[in-house]
Amino acid sequence: MPAISRDEVAHLARLARLAVTEEELDTFASQLGVILESVAKVGEVAAGDIPPTSHAVPLTNVFRADEVRPGLTQREALAAAPAVEENRFRVPRILGEEQ
Amino acid sequence: MSNPVSDEITRSTAAELAERIHRREVSAVEVTQAHLDRIAGVDPEINAFLHVDGTGALAAAEAVDAALASGEAPASPLAGVPLALKDILTTKGVPTTCGSRMLEGWLPPYDATVTRRLREAGVVVLGKTNMDEFAMGSSTENSAYGVTRNPWDRDRIPGGSGGGSSASLAAFEAPLAIGTDTGGSIRQPGAVTGTVGVKPTYGGVSRYGLVAFSSSLDQAGPCARTVLDAALLHEVIGGHDPLDSTSIDAPVPPVVAAARQGASGDLTGVRVGVVTQFAGEGYQPGVLRSFDAAVQLLAELGAEIVEVSCPHFDYAMGAYYLIAPSECSSNLARFDAMRYGLRVGDDGARLSAEEVMSLTREAGFGPEVKRRIMIGTHALSSGYYDAYYGQAQKVRTLIARDFAAAYEKVDVLVSPTTPTTAFRIGERVDDPLAMYLADLCTIPANLAGNAAMSVPSGLSDEDGLPVGLQVMAPAQADDRMYRVSAAFEVARDAAQGGPLIHRVPDLAVTA
Amino acid sequence: MSALVDLMDYDDVLATYDPVLGLEVHVELSTNTKMFCGCPTDFGGEPNTQVCPTCLGLPGALPVVNGKAVESAIRIGLALNCQIAEWCRFARKNYFYPDQPKNFQTSQYDEPIAFDGYLDVVLEDGETFRVDIERAHMEEDTGKSLHVGGATGRIHGAAHSLLDYNRAGVPLIEIVTKPIVGAGERAPEVARAYVSALRDLLRALDVSDVRMDQGSLRCDANVSLMPKGGDTFGTRTETKNVNSLRSVERAVRFEMSRQGAVLSGGGSIVQETRHFDESSGSTSAGRRKETSEDYRYFPEPDLVPVAPSREWVEELRGTLPELPWERRRRIQQEWDLSDAEMRDLLNAGAVDLIAATVEAGASSAEARSWWVSYLLQQANLRGEELAALPITPVQVARVIELVTTGTLTNKLARQAVDGVLAGEGEPDEVVAARGLKVVSDESALRTAVEAALAANPDVAEKIRGGKVQAAGAIVGAVMKATKGQADAKRVRELVIEAVSA
């Protein structure tokens, strides 16, 4: 894989909600390029029909009974909130649409 | 100024302290106070702790003493023994920062399962230890709260990410600690501080309340100064947890029995595999010499030494630095200034939630965390997924197969824990790839979900710093590596004239 | 609003284009607890009181799958004639949004638990239209935002927002159709009928409240047009916020007309999310995204795969109830109804109530008569759905029984029902409290008849003189005297008897 451009880094930062500075864009572009070049080595392995491993444990069907368990109180839930109004988390105005 | 009585306490092993507390020769409060005093004396220099909970610790110790006084049996073999907890495990009402500005001042409303089990076992939690931010790093230099210094040489790093936990052991601030290991964050700090660090089988210790870095790799485990102490702690924190879907529903392997058996010093019939991939370029000669001597010692104990090749281990680093950042980019998305933690830029009107999220994440995360989030975001993007994340998961399968093939021939595998001894603070901060090399030997066990531990093998002859021997075992066979490590520990002490940890230089204690 | 949008005459649209629909329905399961944690799912709780570290996305918290939700998902899949996956995983759908505590939604991506099914939908005229099902997968709901400031309480123009995470993590099943082609002019009707049939099905399965008004069943409608006779789909829009069956139909119809106007005017359709406005019946474009969404799906590492054994799947197949359309066919036959009569019952929402009343012992004719006449009138007077009346089928069956056994007349029975509706208790309690029993004591009746005849000698005379119809006045007087609790027919007999004696 080729090195990563400044624009691509800016795009990644947007996707990841990181308001990176202009200076960081340069630093990250070069660092990410080096790292990606190094990790791209995985592409050398012929692994066409090898099944991917997403989990390190060979478990399936781990289910919970549909029984109510005590959760947090309203006070506990809201205790760490940067802002609270009417027992809800108060957040700045939302621009985007719901998904 | 050191106090001989409290020195004697703080230099004891956890097993010794537990025995004396349970016989009521010394109280848990005295033991706790001795450690709190030690922390007060040396931690300004070491910076192993981000938060010391003296009140909570003494209250827990008092409860243990009261129970013993009323004739109750100890809640566990470690009841009354103090412990240092990595600041990545949640503690109800006690700060948990993960070494990040993002969580400065956050008081979790719940205990991690590990925390709860420690409390129920009567283990006294002294406080929370320093770490690389969100466990990303190999030196603790990525902590937002300053670097932790290696007690062996305070100009050097204590390893990472769990440098605080390991340094607290080497500085005799605590006899036990908890770490978490995603790519080596328990074992590599153990190696460079001359302490024991264990990454149990994935699923062996609950991850509930462990702030996730890379969910499919993270594993909490015990840190101690002796193999037996680590085993005792392993049995306290291990076992099935219905709150963690990836927790293995089976009894904890008999690690304490294995450690005791190993201490007899006989390894006759045990087959030990030396992984040929872990040598050569990038390895410090003194580390390799210490490793060779360790293998020699194992042979003398009766072990059969076999060379084993695991060809896909060469790709482990690449796979790891795709999988871990990918998962981290998703796991760390929740730090968005909406429900808890830092919020930057909310002027009440002008800036939107989206902007406040971005400004907060920019201000709250350090450079290494940002780098990994961006690498992970990239690796999961459409158009790149197959080449990066998908391919890394296939390599992961191949690495697991290499292990499986090796374990058909041998009982355990050994290697150096990390290619070099502790490097100097600042030496690798601007070179992420050089930093990543510290985890070269530890990563494969995480990718396969196997068990692995580091036990000190001695001091490197060129710089006099500790070297770690990594002992690996198949999933759910953690007891095997404890047996081998315990046998090695006894032989090493005999060969080297006493416990390695006693050779840590004295630290000036501030009065 | 709609005045600003250019619309094409519906018939003109159909003359030029073929509509293609795709419907995505989100169903909240009525499990006791959330998808991945033990918090309750009750609707309407105090804000942020049904939350825990897991559904609040606190650092360190982990999900554990609700087994009952998986069971419901499989049953829904089976009822929709789907294949059930032998092995599937959850996946993370990554996007930042404040109503989503983890900033990823735990969902399923390319491995849904159920896939490749169909639902046969019966249209108004009795014709059946088969809607193919692409997939049904499990996921979790988001929290709820309240937008403060700004004129409308809507997101645009709001100064800030308030978040309640009680709904975050409630189990959802998303059911996605394959493209629905060939519906032609009936596309809006097919869309409505599909959602309606799906709602009935889910209700019969007892897996969801299916309340569109409370959001436990939500529909997104994808609409596109392609030139008549073509085979390449046009660009589609996705209309959200379609919260009633009627809205589904209106939204599809509106989009067809809107898109027809755009396309025939030489424009092109923008792939976008649109919002349906109930009051104007129109759709409007959402805010355009600056970059195309990339959800970066990957397998959820905190959850292990779901691998339902074939034995389990077959066991669940055995729990499927009689499906609504099969039941309807059976009932129509058993009750001996014409198609029109059956449709009236369905429209009145009376079928289940009548069936339950029959179940409780009433004859189908009596049960039907009560529900579609007197009770339907009462419901209309109250402006309520029939099912919302505070009387149960068992209570109605009891009233019918009291009439059959002669304890109540039909008139008294209506009073008994009024009492139940007024909250006065069970039918027997109302009868006792209001003293509604038929006066069947013959001697008391005779006394009342004698008294009435004595009080109206002229009327008595008329009857004697052969004017039998004059007896009505005496019967009326007796009924008045007995407060209507006498059997009028018997009273009449007694009057004739007394006069002729």
C-alpha cells in the first residue's frame, strides 16, 4: 500500500471526530505512512482460503436469561455528565440527522 | 530514612504476609500502613501511582482484621494483603483515568469484576497505577500524568502499558498488582522491572470493567515478585463471569498447585520448545545470553529442550497493529463529551455537538491514541477492510495454527519476553515503530488467546538491567507455565545467590 | 409545504414509470430486558432510570445477549418463511451520534440471523401479493433526544438537546424486504398492506407491542421509479418517520408523485433520507451529509457467535401460533361470513374480540352482534378503538349468558354493559348493585298488572272490548312500575289473561 496523503489523514480525522491541527496533519501523515507500510507486510502472506479469526475463544451461544437486573439510579447515571437538564444529559445542538 | 520494621514488611512476599496476617502475627492494618508509608516515601520519585486510596485501603484492612479477630476464616489465601490496581479497571467511587485526560476526575459508578473479586477476597486495594494512555504504549511515557520511572534505573522506562503496576512491585510499594495485557502490557513491564507478570488465557479473567483497548486481545492478569504470589492472585481474580460473554465457563486451571509443584525444582519429562523466530536482529546480545542461560538451566532441571519454528510469527506484529487499532478506534468512540468525562468547547450556543466531540477528542487524547484511532479507522474503511483488517484476521488464524502445531510437540514454549532491557526515557517517543518492537515476542500469544508469562531470568551482562524469560502455554493450560516458571525461579535464585528482586538499588525515601 | 414541491399527477406517474419499493421495518421486542443488559424495557419511564453501565456505554462495561431476543428473532424469521442462519455474528456499525452511547450500534451486518423469506399480503380486494423478505436481523435501539429551543422542538434550529437513554439498548429486529416490483398503481396500498400484515403477524407471535404511535414498530420506505418496462432501478430515497399505516401509504404515494415530477422535468433523484410530515402528508429532504457514510462494520469482539442448533430451530417452529391470515380464513368459515362481512369485522378491529368472546362460551352470532352493534356504538361515542373499551370478551360472554338463561332482557343487558364500562365491576356485580334482574315473580307481576288495570279502567275496558293493542299502555305502566325489569312479553300475556278472567 502506498503512503497516506495529508488529505486522507484529514478524512480519517473527520471520521474519527478528531479536530487535528494543521501541524498534526503533517506529522500524522508521515507517521501513519510509515506504520501502514510496516503493517502492510501481512499482505505478503498467502491466506486466500484461510478462515479469519475474529474471536480468540471458541465459544458460541452465550446468552443471558431475560430477567431484570438492578442498574444505576438516575443520580448515578447522571453523576458524571458534563451538563444535566431535566434529569437528562444536556448536549450541544445536534447538526446531523438520526441514522 | 527507612524503618526496619516496615522495610521487613514491604520486602516480604504476598504469601508470607498472608500467612502472618492470618496467624495474627501482624495486622492487615499494619501491613497496609507500611505500604502506604513506603508509597509516601518513594512514589514522588517513581510515580507508579495515579491515585492512592489510603482511607479505603485502611478500611478494607480493618475489615479483614475484624473478621479474623472474630474467629472467621480468611476470605481468601490473600486476605489482608495489599495490591496496586492498574488504572484501567473500574473502581466504584474511586478515580479511574486510564492514564488519560479524557477521564480526569471520573468516578465510576461500578466495580470491575476483578475489583469486586479482590474486595470479596479481602485483598486491600492501595490505589490505582500509572499506565500508557488507554494501555497504548510500552513505556508509560504515553500517560497524561507523567512517566513512571524504573526502580532499577530511574532514567529508564518501567515498560508499558502497565509500568505503574510493575514499578510499584519493584519499588516495594506493593507486593501484588493487577495489569492488563493486550500485546504485552503485563509481561514486558514485568521483564524490564525484574518482576513476574502473567497474561492468563484469554477468557480466563473477566474483562467486565476493564476499559477496553482491543476487546479480542485484552486480558487482565496478576503481577507479583514471585511465581507463587502471582498464582495465588490468579486464582482470586480468575474464573467464569456471566457479565463477560467471552469468559470461559470452566474452573481456573490449578495454577497454585502447579507453582508449588514446580518449586520442587524438577522438570523431568517436561518438553520445552524454543521458538527460533525470536532471535537475531534487533535483540540485545545480553538479553539473548540471559535467555540462553535460562534455557540451559531448564535443561538442567530435567526439561527436554526442542527447537520449534513458528513461521507466521513474523507477521504477528503487522496483524496486531491492524487488529488492535481497529478495535480501539471503535472502543474509544464512546469518549465523546456527551455523558461523562472531559468536555471542551461547549459555549452553550455556537458550537454543535459534533464540533464539541471533535474538539474534546482532540484535546483529551494524546498523540499515540490518536495515531491508533486513525490507523484503525483507515483499516476498517470500505476499500481497505479486506487488505488490512480481513487479512490480519487470517494471519491471526495462521499464528494460532503455528501455536497448535508447536504444542503437539512441546508442553510450553519459551523466548525472551522483550528484545531489550529497559530503554531510556525519551529514547523512542518520536519513533512509534521502534516503540512497537518492544512487544515483538509477546504479541503472538495475545493473537492466539493463549497463556503466557514473564519471569525474571537475570540481569543483562552489558547494562546490569533485568531480563525476562517468557514462558507460553496453550489456552486453558496456564498451570503448565506456572510449573515451569516456579521451577526456573528456584533454580535461578540458587544459581544467582538469592532473589533477583533484592538487587534493586535502594531508593532514597523522602521523609 | 407541499405547495413548494412540484408533484406529478399520480396517473401520469404510472403511465411513464414503474415504482420500486423497499421497506425496512424496525420492531422493538417486548422482552422484559434490553438486548445486551438486564435493564427493563418499559415505555414511558422517568428519564435515565432504566440504564446501567452497559446501555449507558460506560467505559469497561460489556454486553451479554438476551436469549429471549434471539428466540424471538428466530420465531419471526420462521413466521416470515426465512432460512435461519446456522452461524452468525453481531457486528459493530460505527458512527457518531449523541443518542448512541457507544457511538457504534451493535447490529448484524452480512450475517443476519434470518434471510430469504416472504410474506403473502392480502390486499383490499382479496388479491394476494407476495413480498419477498431479504433479511431479518437483531440490533439495539438508540436513546431519545429532546431538542430544546428553536420553534418546533425539531432538530433544526434547536439550541441544545437533552438525552434520555432508557430506550438505548432495547432489542430491535430489522426486517428488510427485497425490492418490491410489479405493484404498479397499487404500490402505496401494497406498502400499507405489508406493514399491516407484518404487524398482525408480530402481534400473533406475541413478540412486540407493535405500537406505531409509541415507536415500537417503525417503517422506513424506500421508493424509486424506473421507466415503464425497464429493468434498471432508479435512484431511491429513504423516507423515515412514517408512524402509521395511513402514513406509509401516503408517503409512498407522495414520493412517487414527487419523483415523477423531478424525473419528467429532466432532473435526477438525489439519494437521500427524507422525512414524512404527518400534517401535510409530504416528505422533505434531510440535511445533506458532507461525506458519504462509511460505517466500518466489523465483527463485534465482545460477543461470541450465535449458532442456533437445528433442534432448537425446529422446537421454535413448533411454538409458532396459527398465523393471522390462516386464522382469518378459518374463522370466516366457522362463523359462516361473507367476504364483505369479514372485511367489516376486520375494519372494526373486532375479530380477535369476537373470537375471544366465543372462546369464553358465547355463540359467534351473539358475540358478533354485541361487538359490532352496541359496543361499537359505545366505542365511537368515546372516540376509542373497540379494543380500548374497558370491557373484556369474558365479561361480554357473561352478559350474553345472562340473557340466554333469561336472567336479563336485552335491554337490561345493555345496562349491565354500561355498568361494566363505567367501572362498576363484573357483570354480576353490576346486575346485583343496579338491581337489574328480570322480575320473574309471577304473583308480584300479577299484582302490578291488577294495579295498572285498576288505575286505568278505561284502557281495561277497551281491551275487553277487543282492542288488544291497547294492552300496550298497561304493559308500559307495568314496566314503569317494575323499573323495566319485567319481561314485557310475559307482562302482556298476564294483562290479556287478567282482562279476560
